[in-house]
Amino acid sequence: MSKKVRKAGITGVGSYVPKNILTNHDLEEMVETSDEWIKSRTGIEERRIADDDETTSDLAYKAARKALSNAELAAEDLDLILVATMTPDMPFPATACLLQDRLAAKQAAAFDLQAACSGFAYGLSVASQFIASRAYNNVLVVGAETISKILNWEDRNTCILFGDGAGAAVVQSLDSGGILANVLGADGSDSEVLKMPAGGSQKPASLTTVENNLHYMEMDGNSVFKFAVRIVDKVALEVLKKADLTPEDVDFFIPHQANIRIIEAAVKRLNLNEEEVFINLDKYGNTSAASIPIALDEALQAGRISMGDKVLTVGFGAGLTWGANIIEWSY
Ligand code: UT7
């Protein structure tokens, strides 16, 4: 067998969002906020919320099934399942293992990847290394979240921003095109600005942690905002350079769907046209690791990506983490 590095690419995409819609007007009844404030500061109009008994692996399963069918790949032929999530069904076992069982993907190794909102960008990069090295042929990368379950619904700084959903991509080897370059990064010195303080070894769950709301997400929105505005175009330029490309070569840009103002700042700095940028945060809010694959699926369904297009994705989030992929679309 040749030891030559192989090209890896996406050969099937699928997504799923829960049916329950929570609008900005609904939130006006829950916290001191307004539709006008949320729309003007974030671009979000509504988001999807999982049922009480609906788990991250439930959403992941539905997205994964669609991606596999799209790729015309049987689950039993998967070599690896990778679930990017910060809202796993439980701390362990990995949500990827629960998904592996639901899919009956008996040959597949399975693990979760925790890079918060950058999870899908990290996942695509990890998958492409396994394909390039010939360790595996068929990898399923899923970004799935039920953020609604870790939100403090009395905290208007966070509860207006997020939503639930899942997106999945099958990554396989290709003769040409595919994932041209990846860039990943992290800065743990800013880990304080976005976190869920309790439930780990630092603050194991207890009556006190629950009484103090430490099992919910906490965020210093301003600091995350400043970081995001700084990082998106920087990492975009970095990944393009790695692939010997410039922003003019980008046909389609899928940014992490966190805040319209963050996206607009990046688009301006990269000098991209508005029609080259995909935005669906108005409908779903920030779905963390699921945001890029959901957007990718919707962009494909809408016929906005064609064969040969250079598709740029950039994610950023807690950690702090960031990641970007440049993909030459090939299916
Ligand atoms: O995937 C990464 C996850 N995180 C993010 O992407 C978050 C990034 N950060 C952001 O998107 C923005 O910082 C926010 C949308 C969270 C906040 O927007 P902002 O323009 O930075 O607002 P701010 O925090 O500076 O607050 C402005 C005002 C404050 O009132 P005062 O002090 O000016 O009187 C806030 O108390 O808006 C108030 N405010 C709200 N008002 C109505 C904060 N949250 C709300 C709210 N509704 N939900």
C-alpha cells in the first residue's frame, strides 16, 4: 500500500434542529430584554430548543443519518465517529459512543471532541489527518449541541444568544480538491471569559454549586466579542495562506453563527461580497459546534455551493479556541 498522503474531503452533509421555536418576543416574557435589542445587537430573531427528553445524541443521530444517506455510505462502513460538543448527554461515556450504538456502526471507533464553538472546525481537521495518513477511510464528524440545557434562563447576557441543533459531515478520501488546509488555535489564558464552572473536578456538582447557579454557562460577552472580532479574519487569512490562496479566491464563507456584528466586521476586513457569506443565525442563534455544519447543509440545500467552489469556514469559542478550514467543494 502506498504511504502517500491522501486528500480528504466532505462527501455528505446533514443537519437537524428541534421543532420548538423560541422567539425574541417569547424571551421578552422571560427576562428584561426586547426583540429590538436582540436583533440589533446580535441579528438573532429566534432559536430552536430541544424537548426536555431530547438529548444531544438524539439530534446528532438525525443529522448523522442524513449525512450518511447523502454520502451513500452505510453506518457499518464507518471507521471513526467524532462528536464535537460541549453539551454531551453526560460527562461520560462519550456522546460519540451513544451515537455509534444508535447508528449500529459496529466497526467505528468513537470519541468526543471538546473545543466548544470551534468543535466542528477542529473535528474536520482531525478527520482529515486520519484520512491523509490512511489510518481510516470513512469518518463521521458531528457538531451537536443542546445548549438550552446549560443556560440560566434568568441571565439575559447568555440566554438570548444560543440555540440547539446538530450538523454532520462524512469525510472520505478524494482524488482532487477537498480540504485544502486547516488552522487550529487556542489561548487558555482567557479560559475565564466563557465557561460552565461546576460539574468537573474543580467544582464537583453539589447542592452549593447548584444553589449558586454554577452548573450554567457564564460569559463575559464583551471580552468574547473583542476576541472574536480580532480572530476571525486573522485565522481566515492564515488558512488561506497555508493553501496558497487569498480572500479573492474565496467563493463562499461560512462563519460561526454567533453574532451578525462579528460576521460583518470579518467580511469587511476580508473584503468579501455579502452574497458570498452564509447567515442563518437569525433562525437558530448560536448553536456552538453545530453552527457551521448546519449552515453548510442549508447552503448546499439552497444551491449556494457549486463543485469547485472554495469554501472557507471559521469557528471560535470557549477555551478560547479557534479553527478554520478551506475546502475545495467536490461533491
Ligand atoms: O461562540 C462564542 C460565544 N459567545 C459570543 O459569541 C458572544 C460574543 N459577544 C456578543 O455577542 C455581545 O457582547 C453581546 C451580544 C453578548 C452583548 O452585546 P454588547 O453590544 O457587547 O452589549 P453590552 O454587553 O456592552 O451591553 C450593552 C447594554 C448594557 O446596558 P448598559 O450597561 O449600557 O446600561 C447591558 O446591561 O445592554 C444591556 N444588555 C441587554 N439589554 C437588553 C445586555 N444584555 C441585554 C439583553 N437585553 N439581553
